[in-house]
Amino acid sequence: MRIAVLADSDTRWKWGALTAARIAPGPPMEAAPREDAQVGPRLDGFLLRGRSTPTARQLAEVGVRADSLTEVTAGEFLRAMTEETYDLVVLALVGGGVQAMLHGLGHAWAGRERRPVVVTGYVGVVYEKLADGLLLRHGADLVLANSRQDAERFRAVYEGVGADASAVTEVALPFLGGAPYEGEHAPYTVVFAAQPSVPDNRRDRTYLLERLVRHARQHPEREVLLKLRSRPGEHTTHIEELPYQKLAQRLDPPANFRLVYGNMGEVLDRTDLLVTVSSTAALESLHRRIPTAVLTDLGVREVLGNHHFVGSGCLASWDQLDAGHAPGPDPRWVARQGVAADGGYATAFDAARERIAGLLDGRDPMPPLTPYYTPRTAPGYLPGILARHHLGPDGGPLPGAPAADRDPGPVRQIVRRAARGAYRHGVQRVAPVIRRMGEL
């Protein structure tokens, strides 16, 4: 079996590659490099060139193996899908990227009797733009829902607009795992899982950082860790204009406070209390039965995403945590979130795996890709989405679209890195200054 995963950031690459490993029919794929790359399914990774294309360090931190990994434009990916034969294609992209690729693949595969199975979904908690994101993903053979609650919501949206909801398939987050929590470590360790864009302003981010440092001062016997997703200059799924690393330079934290990077699962191995605003790390923590707190200090608001945890039993403030409170989750809420702390995780991907096997062996029909959005249903919306990826209304390449560049020379590679660095500098340095000047 050959699998292709197209991703546009480090977190989506992690989700896409691990999802492929979970849902591929046959022997399970490995999540780490192996000496014999020809044993089991072959995974070819494609990284969509853009503002969030992961660096080598970010890819190494994810720790997911691939038999090949190539940075591509949309046109280069579509060409690869016509020149190479794949059984399964996983689109791990933002909604607009998924929609563009669905139309592009539909055009590229027109007239074929058989084609790869196309799968897409979400990296984590879906707490905003539900209808918009879902309709942009409509048209894939499987739209994965990470929980029972999401599956119900996804089907309701599709049915509500008269779209086929049969593609919605309940699974779970593919990166859950690790040993269950068995009791306090020495020293007791508190981990704050930071997010690139939540909250999105200096005041609130400074507040959270100051409270974390204050907790470290009040509890010198504890180790207090700030878990960061990326280093300054790197981008992940969301743009980070105000990195915590830079905000921390203005503080004088105690010796028991540290910044940490690396794989979240490894950090959770030594965690006694996971604190966050709304990070998916909370679900990883709950899966392992680690005490988990979702902060209410900035309110329980849709813009923060912590409203998703209403009813979880995990909502708490820094004042409560400073006083020693360790929240306990509501088991009914946890059961609806795909966390499967009770052991059901082992079978969470069976339905998706069986459905893919049925499509591949011909038991189930495999019609052409038919997204809900077409030039007829969304004439004022779809063309702009496709044009951003140099595709026309029919999914074919626009005149003048960038030509495929399979093996860019060293000069072009340097230019690309410089352009990406300039963009990130503009986002993290120039844009905030301009914004502050506009507020004067």
C-alpha cells in the first residue's frame, strides 16, 4: 500500500501521518524511523509550501517517520498525484487548502476508473468556524471526526445544507497514548501548554506568563514548565506574533521555572498537573488520566476555545491552582470527546479502516470527488479559494501558474528560506509595531 500525506504545518503533518498509520488497512505502520522502509505501507510526505512550512527541527520534534518528504506547491502535488500511484491520500490542511485540493484532484483524476481514497479531518478541538471549515472539507471520501460529539455536529451541518453526510466517520485523535498517570513525581511538575494564537494579545499573554511565574515562586518545591510549540522565527498551524520566549525575557523567573520544547507525550511523562487555555494537549493529558486544568482567568469564551470544555469538570482559575486544587474530569464528558481513557481507544479507528478497505477492494463504489462547493453553489466564494492555489474554477491549473520545480538549485532554496524568514519577521516584529502605532 502507498499513502500520500499533504500537510501545511508541523501539527498537521503530525496529525496526517499518524492518522494514516491508524487508518491504513493491513499491518499497522510504525511511528518511528525504521531500517527497512519497504516493510508495510509506504508513506510519502508532501509539505505544502507556505508561511507555516515546518523547519527541519519541527519535523524532527514531531517524531513521525516517512519514506520520503518533499516540499511542494499545490501544482507540484497535483502533478505527483497523476504521475505516481497511491492507494490513500490524506489532506492535512486548512479548510481552503482541502477544498482546493479536492477540486484539483477531481480534475487530475477525471476519467479514471479507480483512484486513491481521499481522507481529511481536523487536527484537534473544533471550536470555531464549524460550518465554514466543514463545508470546505466536504467532498472527501472520509471526513474524520475526532469524537462522538464532533461526528454528530458534522452530520448535522452537512444534512442542514442538503449535503451528503455519509463521509463523516468517527475516530479519535491519532496521537493519544502513553502510560497512564500513576501518581505524583518528584518533584511535582506543573506544565503550562502554550498556544500560538490563544490568547492573541500582549496583555493576556503577559498575564498568563506572570501567573505561571507567580505559581513557581509560591511553590518552590514544584517544577514549573512552560511548554512551547515553536521557537522564535518558526511558525506552526497559527501565526504567533507574541512568542512567550520574548515576553519571558522581561521577567525574572525563579530557578524552578523553565521553558521546554520537544514532543508533548514525553513532557506528559513527567507531568502532575497540565494547565492550558484550550490546547489539544488537554485531551492528551485526560487520555492519560493526568490532572488537567483549563483556565477561566480570561473568561470562558468562544474566542479562547475554552468554552469547548464546559461540562468537563476541568475549568479552574490560577487562584484555585495556587491553593492546591487539582480538577477531576467528568467521565461522561470525557467519553464523548474521543479520549477513551477506559481502553476503547484500541478500536477507535476500526470503522475508518474497514470503510477504506471496502473502497479499495471494490466492495463500495468510488464515485468522482464531488465537493459541496461548486461554481454553481458558491460562485462568489469558490473561485477565490481555488485561485490562491493557482487553480481555475474547474480545478485545472490557471494560465501562468508556477511550473513544477522538482529539484530547486541551491540559489533558489536560499531565496525561498530568505523570503520565508522575511515574512515571519514581518509578522512577529513589524506587524505588532504598526498595530501599536495605529492604537496611539
